[in-house]
Amino acid sequence: MRQQFATAINVQIAQYAAHFVKRFGAEFPPDPRNVPFTPTIRNFGYLYLSDSSEFTGVLKKDQELQARLGAGTHILSRADVQEKYPFLYTDDLDSASLNLVDEGAFNAWGMVQWLRSTAQGNGVEYIANEVVGAEMEEGTNKVHSIKLRTGQQITVGILVNAAGTRAAAVSKTVGIRDLPVEARRRYTYIFSVDQSLTQDLPLTIDPSGVHLRSYGTKDYLAGCPPVGPDTAVDVGDFSFAENAWEQKILPVISRRVPQFASARVTDSWVGHYDFNTFDHNAIVGPHSRVSNFMFCVGFSGHGSQQGPACGRGIAELIVYGRFQTLDLSVLSFERVIENRPLTERAVI
Ligand SMILES: Cc1cc2nc3c(=O)[nH]c(=O)nc-3n(C[C@H](O)[C@H](O)[C@H](O)COP(=O)(O)OP(=O)(O)OC[C@H]3O[C@@H](n4cnc5c(N)ncnc54)[C@H](O)[C@@H]3O)c2cc1C
């Protein structure tokens, strides 16, 4: 969870996420099925490292935007970084940006499980199946019903496409062929070291594109995009296409944190970003032609923290016909149709 974004709406969405997590215990009744979820933020912050005056200029511009919106981001000089995080190699750095307020990690999976369980307790039905087709209402631009893999048909009032990396396939069932969302491979490794750091490691974004952070109390997480070209992959392909640990991550982390030269991998996985190739931002709200079809897709790697604001936004559209808590209209699908990208530069 971070407020260090380059788009104003993403800063506000992240602030809402922090508010949501912090107020969780007070605002929601205890889960009837006792799903364990501790609503806290581990505020170790995000630390963007810059190795050039050009990128420092970008960080400064972003920091001004974030600070205007109330975020606690600061620009650090190389000496500041060295003083605050003495275990980091800083000789090649120009500056960094850091925010320690409401920025760090939270248990997104626990939160989702808690919400799902509570919704079920309140009568919401979850159907384990796959939408494979849809029928339109004759003579209108409205979806009439969806068809499931097992053959059943369900009549819909409003259909929300929140299908993550499969969002483009679901859109096609109602004739929308231009949703610019695809699956992109991302590598994650958990590792331990001989001697742990004496303080939390912020989520540190190295200029090489590798990121690393504290994971548990004594282990760490590092991740990166593909070593080769970052292209669309099959939504079911979670294979390691290359040895990103040896080819990319280990050289970078052992240089940046010399203590990490002894790193031993304890777990690893391949995940997929639900990547919006148009402008790397979520698409939230109704389709302009198919009148009862809404999008909540394209989160491009920042969807866990955007879930609370965007999910609420969609609920408000359904119940009240307009956004109430946070105006998310800049994230509408219209911008894609009208070729008005709202580009988010700060994608990790
Ligand atoms: C390595 C990695 C690191 C990340 N780090 C962060 C981070 O630090 N912070 C952050 O905010 N975000 C992060 N993200 C992004 C975040 O995980 C995603 O943006 C988020 O999970 C998207 O949530 P979603 O509900 O939109 O989609 P998903 O979680 O993908 O859920 C989509 C659901 O739709 C279902 N579905 C798909 N097709 C159909 C169909 N035809 N019929 C019925 N159901 C269907 C799927 O089964 C699934 O349950 C990361 C992602 C990755 C891969």
C-alpha cells in the first residue's frame, strides 16, 4: 500500500485504502465465521531510489503532487538515505523518495477472505463457476443473461466485470473487443539471510527495476518483471520462463544490501499483473454502449490497495447511480474510447 503514485486519483485511492484498513475493526461487525484478519498497516514505507538527476526530477514532481494531496512523502538526499538505512549501498545514488505514513504492507488476502465470509453470512451467494457467454436483450444494448461453463443461465440486472487478468475474455462475451487488459508475468522470491537487518526494510525500488522489502520478521521479499521482454502471457501459464533469481535479483540485491549476499530462497512464485496496456490504470465504471455492464479491471499491479475504493465506487454506482465517496470518473472506460490516457508512471 503506497501513496507514492504519479496520478492524483491513485494517491486518493491509496489514502482511502489506509483509512479503510485502519477503520476496519471499528466499522465492520465481527465476522460470523471468524476469519482471522488483523487490520493493521506495517508502515515501513516505500523507498524509491534514484540514480540520476533526471529521475530525481520525476520523483520531486511526484512528491509535490503527493504532498499537495496530504501524503507524507519526502525527498531524501544520498546522505539522508545512508544515514537512515546504513545497510544500503548508496554510492551510485542521486536521491530517493520515502513516505512512512500509511504506506507499507497490509494483509490484503486476509481482508478479502473476511469480506467474502461476512458477505456470505449476510446472504450473498458465491457461485464457483465460469462465465463463458452472455445473451443480449433483443433490440437493446443490455445484457440479458450470462451462461456458465456448466450450462446454466443466470439473468442479470447489472453485470460487473471484475475478472482480473481474464477481464478481456469476459468483455468479449458481451461483444466488447477493445478492453486493453492482459496478463503480464511477475516473479516473486522470499529469502532469508545469515544475519537479518536490525530494522525493517522499506519496499525499496532499485533503479534496476528489482524491488525488495521486509516480509516476515526475519525474511525478505524481492520481485521483478521478466528479464526478457515484458509481453502478454497465457492466463493459465504460471511457469518460471527464466531464472530471474540468478539472472537478475540476486546480483541486484547483494549489491544494494551487501548483507544479502548470503540470501537463500525459501519460496517463490509467478504471478500475473492484470495489466492495462493503454495507460497502466484501473478502468472503473459503466461501458458507454452496453448500458448494464460495468468494469472494475486493469489494476496493473496495484489492485489490492485499490479494491476498497473501487469496490465501494462500483457499489455506489449500482445503488445511487453516481460516485459518492470518491469521484472515480477519471477512471472511466470512455477515456479508452476517446484515446485520453491517464498514464500512471509509478508502476512497480
Ligand atoms: C506479483 C504481484 C504483486 C502485486 N503486488 C501488489 C501490491 O503490492 N499492491 C497492490 O495493491 N496490488 C498488488 N498486486 C496486484 C493485485 O494483486 C491485483 O491487482 C488484484 O489482485 C486484482 O484484484 P481483482 O479482484 O481485480 O482480480 P483477481 O484477484 O484476479 O480476481 C478476479 C476473479 O475473477 C474470477 N474470474 C475470472 N474470469 C472469470 C469468469 N469468466 N467467470 C467467473 N469468474 C471469473 C477469477 O477466478 C478471480 O476470482 C500484485 C500482483 C502481483 C501478480
